[in-house]
Amino acid sequence: METINQRIANELNVAVKQVEAAVELLDEGATVPFIARYRKEVTGGLTDTHLRTLHERLAQLRELEERRQTILKSIAEQNRLTPQLEHSIKEAATRTSLEDLYLPYRPKRRTKATVAREAGLEPLAMGLLKNPTQTPEQFAKQFVDQQKGVKDVAVALEGARDILADVFAEDATLLGRVRETQWQNGLIQSRMVKGKEQEGEKFSDYFEFDQPLKKLPSHRVLALLRGKSLGVLRLGLEHQLDVAAEGKKAAVCESLICNHFSIQNHNRPADNWLQDSVNYAWKKKLKPTLDRDLTKRLVEKAHLEAVRVFSANLRDLLLSAPAGDKWVMGLDPGLRTGVKVALVDSTGQVKTTTTIYPHQSKNRWHDAKKDLTLLFKKYGVKLVAIGNGTGSRETDRLVNEIKKSQPELKITSMVVSEAGASVYSASEYASKELPDMDVSLRGAVSIARRLQDPLAELVKIEPKSIGVGQYQHDIDPKLLALSLDGVVEDAVNGVGVDVNTASVPLLERVSGLNAKIAANIVQYRNEKGPFKNRKQLNKVPRFGAKTFEQAAGFLRIQNGDTPLDGSAVHPESYSLVQRILKKTDLTIERLLGNSEVLKTLPVTALVDSRFGEPTVRDIIAELEKPGRDPRPAFKTATFQEGVEDIKDLQEGMVLEGVVSNVTNFGAFVDVGVHQVGLVHISAMANRFVKDPHEITKAGEVVKVKVVEVDVKRKRIALTMRLDDKENRAAPIVKKDSSVKFKKPNEKLNNSDESAMAAAFAKLAKPR
């Protein structure tokens, strides 16, 4: 039997020793970021991606092993565990195959087959199965027994049929075979529920929809399930060959049952009865079970893919460029309720808040300009973050008028996603952080801070509320939370955290820390003042040696006693740096950032029993650019003046926008008209694109060209292929998944993939 470590090693295509080392570290309490960054020699250089997958698979396979032992124990207690069955159970590689083997032995409620067996009808069922030359009615006479409830031949044969249905449905080998043929050749069918045309208009692409199971992309699975849950769609699973038979009884899966049990129609007395029993077993037992199994498999596959897409978007958003330690004015737009204004300093501290009402009258517009101008001059703020909610373009125009009339102020404005801002505003942490501030103004503070440092601010919000997912509210919450928490943890530790400015939510994401220790750090900092060195962390309550080992390398102390404390060099490696200083005859101040010297260091000469070559190379790279931020440089997008509504868009326009979300079928781009446009995957590059994440990412500033605008349905088709001589829309995807490109002037129809994607855009639009 393959061990858990061997199986993971095979899946990751790495050595078993590497997996064993990583598992041992994880079991000792080490985190994935710590192992990936500071234990490369131990794991043979496993990456954070390897380790994150390993960590997840380890939990899954251990759970599977626990279930395996429970099943073995249960069957053994029934005295039915044969050597062959035990071997099969130990070799079962999936939960499904394991449960198939356990099915005949699983404690179950009283069924028709149970009653039939108690009435002594099992010899009748098995006798006819093994010897079809017997006449069912004649053979059944000897099993008629009034006292056992078998009053006549018909009742006896019905009971025998129920027993055979159980036998067929509980055969693990047959189940696996039929399940696989259904998966390979199954067809999902979606039909509109009668009378739901208007209510379910957004699902109109699925009113008459057929597609092979294995070709069904995750976003369609989730859309179909959403439509079903809303009572708009009816879903069903069929075998493609059965459907192709146009009403004739092809019965592919019934044939598999017959072949497995050697049931053939040779005009023997019991052949027709056995065929009818197979038909009964398929319709009443196997098909309902397999429909549930395959739907579950389809859903799990869709959830995994949706989580992958969500995780990639979240990672990109968390690691988007920070404006840095600059004063920022945050504007949370509102037409009727006014624009909430919050001004924060370079450390994110709130200096002032107010509300202006520019969108209610001309006089109010001028008053608002005066109020904002006074704030700009008083505080010297030059950077403005405008939330992308209702009224964002109108508010952006207000700021632009100030920029034009007061060019000496040198104001730069940027529209940012406010997804999750309302969630933060009403959160318990916001109440503690901004206790005396009105809930409506907290959103403006969050908008300002997320421009300064997206990572530091977004960690305060539950990841699934950030709004960069694909049907995130339909995904298994545990699966989603596990993956997104890993993304946040990797992002935070990849960037590093300034221990003297970080909030509790940011600190608790650091390797080795939790909410309690993070709170203790902030409390100690407030009482004792800023940390001067990493050693001082040991004085924080509950900050023990193990915690220090896991966390110290990711916690930064700027302008402290030791320059190395502001870098990613772990304190356990300071002795190696001392050796480098001695070898180069330089001070630490002169060594840091000295590429000329560091590039000439002989790596192999610095390797010893404590520090292997990967660690030495990492330390030299860190010394060359100490405390470097892996995030890109800050860049703002400029929305085109005069284009503020979908009605202002014209085909052929080239606009600048911000990618708000990336899905499997393309990217949604905010071009400043209150409705995101879709760049279909086929319009992202002049080559085949397998994954849109190859081309762009959430938060990126891009240039796009308008291909088509449907004002009535609020649909915008965009392209990144700016050099196209003619506008070309997305490919039309037919029900059989064949693709043809439409002619330049051909209008899109309801079966168009982009139309479906636009429907998703409407469903998934954040806040």
C-alpha cells in the first residue's frame, strides 16, 4: 500500500524525503511561509506552492486514512472482513472507491430488499441470476409462504427483484465502471421551469442547454446550480448515446450491468425477467445514486476551480502596488447621502472627516469644491482615493475640476475598489479602531488607507467579502476559507510587516502569530513605545521561543538598533552575516545594498553545517536589497474625460481602465461608467490564451478598446487587441462547444459566451 507521503511525493513530482521533511516540520508547528523561506535545505527547496498543496493534501489524505480504518473496524466487527476485501479497502485511492466497497456492509435502514431477505427470497433471486433456464413463476412457487408475508408468486418475484437491485447497486466494481462511463459520456441538460421566463431572464442562456459533463467549465456549473436553487432551471444527467438514440432504448448503462453479471438474452425462461430487473435496478437504485455522485463530483470540481480563480485574484489584489507613506484623502461617493471625506496622514492616522453634498445642486457643487480645496491647502495632501461605487465618476469630475483650476496643488486622483468597505465599517475591529466615528465615515477611511497600502487594509476584511471571486457565495465555505487564508498568509509574509506600525489584523497573519499574540504586541508597543530590536519581542506576553523562530524573520523594525532587523534575514542567520562582514572587512551599514561587493562573494566558501547554499544565496540577495518590497511600483489609471456613463461609450474607443476581476472566461475591466466591461479570453491577446491570469491580474491598469455596447442590457464587450484593424467580438460558443468567430459586423446572440459572462458580471458585481 502506498503511504501518504509517497502519494503526495508522486502528485508533486518530488522526492519522498522532501515530503517527509516538510511533514515533520508541519507537525512540529512550523508554518508554510516559514518552511518555504527559512528551511530550504531541510525540504530540498520545496516552494511555497509545493508546500501549500502538500499541506492541503496531507489533511485530506489523513482524513481518508482515518475513514479507511473506521471502515475496516466496522466490517471486522461484523465478522465479514476477508483478506481480499481488506486488500481492496487498503488499496482504495479515493473516498468514493472506499465508500463503494463499504456499501454492502454499511448499517442501513430497513428496505424492501431487507424484508425480502428476511422472507427467505435470496435463494430465489440468486438462483434465477445464476441459472436463467429456470422459469421464474415455477421456481418462485416453492418460496410462497403466507407466514413470512409472501402470499403468492408475484410477491415472491417482486422481493427477488428488490434483492437483485441491491446486489447490482452495491457491487463496487460495477459502480466504478458505470460511474466512469457516465462521467466520460454524460450530458447535463438544463431546461427552464415553466413560467419563469421573466424572473429567470439572466439565465436565458440555459433555458435549452445541453453540454457534456467533462467539458462543462466551472463557471457554468455554478451558474446552472444558482439557476436551479432559484427555481428557474431544471437540471438532469443523461448518457449521450441514450440521448442520441432519439427515443430508442439504447440503455448503455443497463448494458454494463448485464455484461458485468453475465445477463444475456438467449430466449431462456428467466432472461426477460432478469432484463426487467436490470431496468428496475438502474432506474430506482443506480441512476439516482450516480446522479448524486456525479453532481457532487461536478460541484467539487467547480468549487476547486472557482477557489483557484478567487485565490489568484485575491493574491493579485493584496499584492497590488501601494502608494506608500503619503497623506491621502479618501472619498466615499454618494449621490443622495453625500460624499464622505476622510483625510489620513502618512501612517494612516485619521486627521479629519466631513461630508459634502456636491451632487444635489449647483450651489452645493461649488461649496464642495471650496471645502475640498481648503482641505488640500491646509494639509498639503496631493493624493485622492475615490471609491468606485454610485457617484464615483461624478465625484471624480469634481476633483478634476479642482485639479484644473488649482494646478499648483499637484493633485493626483485614483478610483479604487470599495468592495468590502461597508463590511469593514460595520465590523467589530472598525468599532475598536475608530470608536467615535460614524459608520458611514469609516468607509472613506478604509478607501484612503487601501490606496496607501492595499495589503495592510484588506486584511481587516473577510477575504470572501472583497468581491474578486466567481460565485463566491455558492462555494463551500470551509474550502474557500482554507484557501483564501493561505493566500493572505503567503501575501503578508511575502511582503513582511513593520512591527511598529502594523495593526492587529495584519500582525495576526504573520507566521507563528495569532490574534492574542498580535494584540499583545500592539499593547506592548503602546505602553513601552516602538520596538528597537527583534530581541525585544521576547518580552511580549506569550511570545515564546517557538513563536520567535516562526515570526521574527517576517517582522521588520525600521531605524532600530540593528539594521538587519529591517530586513528579511532571520536572526538565526545573523552569525553568517557577521562572517560576511569579517570576510569583506566592512561595517553592516556599508555592506547593505553594496551590490558590487556582494556579487563577488564566493557562495560555496560560506556554506557550512548550519547554512546550506540556498540560505547563503537568499541572505546575499537580501543584503543586496534589504527589506525590498516585492510589490510593483504605484501607478494610477486615468479615466477618459466625458466618458462617465455606458451611453457615452462608442465602438472603437480606446480607454484606460482597471481590472476588477479575472475569471476563467476573461477579465472584467472598470472603465469608469458604473458598469464593468468584459474582455473575453479570446480578445486578450493575438494568440491562444489558456488562462486569463497569463495576461492580466486584478488591480492592474490596462488599455482596452470598445468592441460592442448594449445599453439596454448593460453589456460592454472590450478587447485588449488594440492593433486589430476591425473590431472583433468574442467567439460564439455553441452547445456542442465548437467555436466559430463571428463576422466583424455580426451582432451577438443569446447563445454567445460573452452574453453569459455578462450575466455573471451582473450577478457578481461587488457592493
